[in-house]
Amino acid sequence: MTDLASSASKQPGGISAAELQQRPAVLADDLTAKQEKRFADPGRLAVFVVGALLLALFVVGVVIAQTDGSKTNKSTPHGVTTSNSETTTTAGSGTTPSTSKTTTTTSTDGGVSDETTKSAPSEGLLLALLGMGVLLVLVGALYSRITTIKLPGGGELVLSPEESQQVTDRVVQKAKEESTAPSASAIAKATSVALQLAHTRKLVASQPLDDRAIEQVAAAGLEAAGVVPSSKENPMSTEDVTRMLNVVLAPGSAAHRATKPPAPSPGPAGELAPGLVPQREWNLTEGAGRTISDLVFVNRYVGEAGAWSQADMASIDGALNAAMSDAGLQSVIAQYYQGQITSRMLPSAQHQAPLPGTVYKDTAEQLARELHAEGVLGGTDPASCVINIMLPEGTLLSDDFSPGFQPPAGSEAAHRRRKAGTIKLNDKDAAISTEGLGGYHGSIDLGGGVTIYYAVGVYSNEGNGIVAFDKPWKNVVATFYHELNESRTDPDVEQVNASGNGALLGWYSQRGGGEIGDLPITLCQGNLQLVFKEVPLANGNGTVPIQLMWSNRANGPAAA
């Protein structure tokens, strides 16, 4: 895509900024016509040339066959016998049959025998050459119609007016988000490049543009036009930003659907619970990234004084500590490690601080920095710890960054990648807890070789987060059980999203599209009760509300 972006940005276009703003659809149609010509003409020429060559071979074959057939036998002297025979042979699989004509002359007087073999193309070969040649010539004649063939759902390989408008609007919107307002001519140039990239992407993918594709071509257009700085490490114009999931989403919610989860394959239930079909092809695979065998975590209940009840905090602490150290539940996690694993909870506390109505990703990460600076981990190595940021009732959580957020100097490229990977409900709105987002986990590089890990989640209740149990505190436990087990099996996933370096991944399923906690949510297809359960503890001390994790041994969710 780099070459196309370069060539596209050099085209003068002759389009003014005013004309862009007044007639984006006209610009889109003009660019679409140019792209059709660019892609159709070379293809049409190639098809015609191949078709013509096949027809030429057909003519040559006919001439050879006619010449051979027109020959007449010379008269033979007395006592000489001449015999002709034809044999069709095939050398092997995939070869073309040919006809061999053998003429044998024998002297009855004991003279010399003369045998001559001549080869001529078979009728089948000639007919094949004729058919293919005619077909390719017809394809060449109809090439322009083929390149605009209808896709399933009524879409076309050319950009629709709606798609052109969406790309144009996204370029303008992203341009407005820049700290330095770009000129109208720069926006016009960025839109020109973005539309050409969008057309190319649609031709290659043979499917309509989705929100992520529109986001990426808009970013590439702005970069090519110089509206945003170019990044050699992570060029948006050449990379397809793929978000590795590090979130917990309500099954079947708008946020979950936005990730385009795979559909489970049908089959027998096996040893899984009724309603769940084993999916061996979804099993987690081990990457080159690190994992945490001896996990330490700490709970911090964030909010103003009185935002949390003592009863809720005590219930969450007790259940989460029991679940993370239960022999049965942890046996599911232990299969992904060579040796034994352990979990330990540090003393929890309330962190009194005012919160905005919606906590964004940068807000959560700032909280994690503050908590680490306060010493919540004590003397424990941050590389093996997770800080749980628990949001109070009524506070929403977004997968996006705060409006107008500017990343620190030097991290712009990583921020653009993370921003591009935001889970989008539509072209404007990111996934939010009112639409099924329960929480997520991540990591922050503090510099000097220090990385801290955190998880953040909402108080799931009455339309906020994931409501799976009869009491909100149980929902909180299930959310953080999900995030803690993903944090230990795939701790650096957010660094993968920021850098594009897939070598940092731990245990992840590309086929299933998620981490150890995501796969069960996708498999249950909206039925929360299949994977959100109150599970008996191995020591017999009651039950704990959790979300089942994925077991490669069971090819699906399991509690032990």
C-alpha cells in the first residue's frame, strides 16, 4: 500500500478545498472513475492477449492437422503392403492428449520394412484451445462490467456514494482533532488519497468497507498529506491494525458484536455443558511473549467517600481471593504453564478520589500510575503484579481515549495504533459499559525497565457492564476473575496493540479471536448462564461467582 499512497499523494487532482467541501460526492465519483481505469485497462489487455494467443495456437493446430490429412499415399509396387493406424496417448495426469499417426510399409518379398510416425494435435486439444480463446476474449470485452459485479448484500467493488461520504467525513473529523488546524488544501489532498486507498482496499478485499477500514484509510490519507506526522515504525498507510482483545464483553452485546466474533462450528456437545459445542480449532496457542506464573494482585476501590459499601468490598475481596487460589479453578490455568502456579492477594483499600462520569483509557492508566506511585504493591516486583481498579456504581467505562487527549511526546505513533484499534460501535462511538463493556486489562511502560500491569472494571448493575448474577458484587468478581487470568496468561497484549509486535503475545487464539476469557463468551452466543456460574470451591467452603475460562484440554470452557 506504500507505493499506492505515494503515487496517489503526487497526483495534482485539480480539486480545490472549497469544491471538496461543497461536492465530496463529485470528487469521490471522479476518483472512482480514475481507479476503474487504472485497474481495468491492464487487466483487459492481459486477458485479450492471452485469449488471442490461444486462438492463434488453435489456428496453427488446425493447419497442421489439415496438412497431414491432405497427404495421399504414393502407389506401391507389387508385393508391398502399406498400413496406417492412429493412437491417442496421454503421458500422465494433467497432460494434453495427442494423436500419433503411424504408417508402416512392408515388403512381401522379404524387402525392407519402413515405419514412419507423425504427430498431430487431437481434436480435443483443438476444441479446448478454441473454447478458452473465445472465452478469454469475451471476458476481456466484458471486463469493465466484471469489475463492478455485485457483492452479497448488494454492494459493488467500486466505492458507493455512502462509503465515499463516510471516508470524506472521517478525514475531515480526524483533521479537526489535530492540535494544529490543517489548511483546506491539505484536507483536500488527504481526502483524495484516502478515497483512492479505500477503493483499492475494497477491490482487494472484495467486500464493503467497515468502520475500521474507513478509520485506517482516513489516517493514511492524513499522513500522506502531511496533516499528521509520518511514522517509520508504525506507518498507518502500510499496516493493517488488528486489535488483540484484552476486554471483557457481555455475550451478544453491541460491543461484543462490534468485534466480529467467529461463529462456533456445529457438533456434538462432548463433555462440555449442554449448549456448548467443543471448538478444538479455537484452542489457545503459545506465543513468544511472557506469562506470569506467580501472580500477585491488589484491589483498589476508587471513588469518593461512601461510594463503596464495606459489605460489597468484603464480599469481592473474599470471593476473588478464594477463586484465584482454588485448586480446581486454577488447574484450568495451570495447563498453560510448565510448573506450578500461585496467586496471592495483597491487602485491599479504598482510594478516595473524584471520578468523571465516564472513565476513558487514559483516565484508567493515570489512576494506575498514581496507585503505583502511592506504593500499593509494597516491595513486590511490578512485573508479577496486577493493580485492580474497581469503579463505583454509576461510573461508566469507555474503550476510547478522552476527547482531545494528546499523548506524551514520542508516543504519538503508538497512540495512533491504539486509537485505530478501538472497538467501535459505529463510525463515531466507541465501545462503552452501557453497551456491554465490563472491563479490560493493560500495561504501562514507566521507563527504566519498569512496566506496571492493571485491570479496570465497572460496578455491573442495571444496564452498566455485564449483569450475570443476582447481586452486583458477584458481577464485579466475575469481571476481575476474567481480567486477572488474562493478565497472567497474556500480560503484554496492550504492548502488542501499541507496537504491532506480535512476538509479545502470550497465550492467544487467532482462530477464536481472543484470550483465555474471551473465547467462552463468544462460544455461549449470548447465553450468559452457560459461562457465568457460581462454582463450588475445591475445599468445600461454599461457591464463588466466576466466568469459566477456556481449557485446551476440554476444547472449551471448564471449571476444573
